[in-house]
Amino acid sequence: MNILIIGNGGREHAIGIKIKKDNPAHELFFAKGNGGTESIGTNVSISSLREIVDFALKEKIDLTIVGSEALLMEGIVDEFEKRNLKIFGPNKAAALLEGDKAFAKIFMNEFGVRTATHKAFTQIEPAVDYVKNHSYPLVIKATGLAAGKGVFIVHSFETALTTINDLLINKIMGSAGDEIVIEEFLDGFEVSVLSVFNKKKIYPFISAKDHKKIYENEKGPNTGGMGAIAPNSLYTEEIARDFEEHVMTPTLKGLLNRDLLFSGVIFFGLMVVNKRCYLLEYNMRLGDPETQAILPLLNTNLTDVIENALKGNEIQLNWKNQHSCCVVVASKGYPDAPETGKTITGLDHINVEYTIAGAIKNGDSLITSGGRVLNVIGLGDSLDSAREKAYQSINHISFDGMYFRKDIGEIN
């Protein structure tokens, strides 16, 4: 098969690694890819919807996997399907569940998906009136696409006022902040549950935990993710049953009722409070860095999973009885102003899986090109073992300004 993977981060590299392990004969193309993906496939310098459609037709691409939320919102799945090209991802209507948080909250309310109490605003005055009369902390979210950085936890009216102004007036998130959602703060622990939808049923993956904050002990600003583990040991069978009853099943009911039918991924971002699951958000593609932690534990052939989803067939998922710990190695200055152009050394001295997220090839060297540079993934029979392997391997890696959290996988 000729397979096109759209994106240029660690998630796309991880998808490619898994597909190549399962089916070495598959030919992989990445748009645009990075310095890691070119070692397992061909990087193609295309990014617009039109360029990607034309490339898929010309190169007779058998399957396309989308990692870009912007292209999903632009309707790339719809355009591919018009041309009878196979593509794994939500159509434009379903992509709104990720791309518009206000729309997602309306959907949750309509179909009884358990979530935090909330209200959406496009004007500053009613938003300020709303937060005047609330207890704190509160959560304020930009409703549009914000690369995982549009969520703000505020602890006072003054901070809430500043955040509302920054989003609605100062446009620190651009058009993503044209509308905001203000919701109650839920005090519990987070769980990521990725799943596959085959237009009929939702098939959940093993659970994961993402570490979003830049500093240890979950301090500092949100990032795209500084590391992840799988499975999440706090996510018990009892909690999983609650998720299925109060989040997954009503989501499925809504998808079928609204005719939001597609073959692709639904990512459930959960907060668990007193063993009750609340849905924080949907993402409509594989998560980053959860994908890098989860896929190495999947025994099932990933291409078969996708093919069965596209055909509407039953999906079987078989998992290794192991733990995974993925640590993100970032550039100095991330997430606000990451330094780039630094030479990475030591990757040839590690014996665990790693994915490249923000680095490009320059001759025989890898040069940093983004904030999150690479992901190091340790596997073990216990979480402690997986963590130890990941961190031991990171000790061999070096580049100027290299930064990583040292507490990924610590469960509080």
C-alpha cells in the first residue's frame, strides 16, 4: 500500500513507525514530515488541501491518515471522499467537535454526556458579569483551534478579567478566541482515552495520562504535552464502566442521531472526580504525545484496524501486558519562544524507541526546528521500569538548551 500521513510531529512519526513494523512493504509518504519520518518514508513538501488532494490522486495513494486539526476543519475528508480516495478521519461536520468547543458543549448537553457546567460568550460584558458571581478556580477556554494551549485555569476575579480581555479583546489566541467557554473547575485526575469509530461503534484504546504543564508538579503554562504514560494506573475497571455509560455511549448516540458518521479517531479528554468521569473535550485525531506512548503497546496491525474502520467492520484490539512512558524533550524557551537550530547528538547510543517531533535533517545531522524536539519511549513490565528506561536513554542525548520534565509518570 501507498500510505500518506499528514503532519510533521512526533505523532506522525509514531504512526509511521508502527505501520512499518506491521507491514514493512508499505510505502510511506509524509506531508510535510520531519527529520525522523524521512528515515522510514518520503517527505513531501505540500501543505494545502489542494496540493494534498492532487498528490494523492497522482501518486495513487491507497490510504491517508490525518494528523492536522486545521485540515480536518477545512474539510479534507469530504474532499477525499468526493474523489473516492480512502482517508481516516472525521468529515468537516464531525471535526467541529474538536474545532469548536462551544459546539462540542452543546452536543454534550443535548445527548447527556457528563461534563462540567459551563457557558459560552462572544462579548466581554456578559462574560465579566458571569465570573463576578462565581467561586474560584474557574476554567476559561478559547473555543477554536489553539494547539492545546487555549485552556486557562484562573484563581481570582482579577485573573479571570485579564484572561477574558486577552482572549476576546487582545486576541492572544487569534480567531480561536473569538468565542470563549467558561466552566467550573473539576478537581480530580485526568485520563486520556483514544478510540476508533467505524460509523457504527466506538472501540476504546487502553488509557493514558498526559502531562501538559511545562514544569514539574504540573506547574507553569500549558504546552502541547510534555510526556505521557499508558496505561493510566488510576483508571480502574469501575471508572472505565462509568466512562462507557456516561461519556462514550451518549457520545455514540449523538453521533448516530446527528448523522456524524466517519471512520476515524475520537479522543476523550476526561477528568475523574470521585470515580465519576466528566468529559473535558473531544479531539478528533490521535493525541500527541499519547499516541507515542500507546502505539508501541498495540499488538494488533494498525493498518488492519484502520481498514476495518473504513469498511465498518468489527475491530479487534490486542495489547501488550506492559507499561509505556514517553518523555518529551523540548527546546529552551518552549512553549513561548523556543530556540531552534541546535545539533542533536547521542541518538545512536539509545536502544529504546524514539520519535522526532521538531527536528530536520542537515546532511547526517539532526537540527532542532521546533519547541518539542523528540520523544523518548520506554517500555517495561512495570511503570517504574518503563520510566527508568526512558530516562536512562535521555541521558545519552544532548543539544544546546535541551529541556525535559523529570517527573513524567509519577502518579499523585
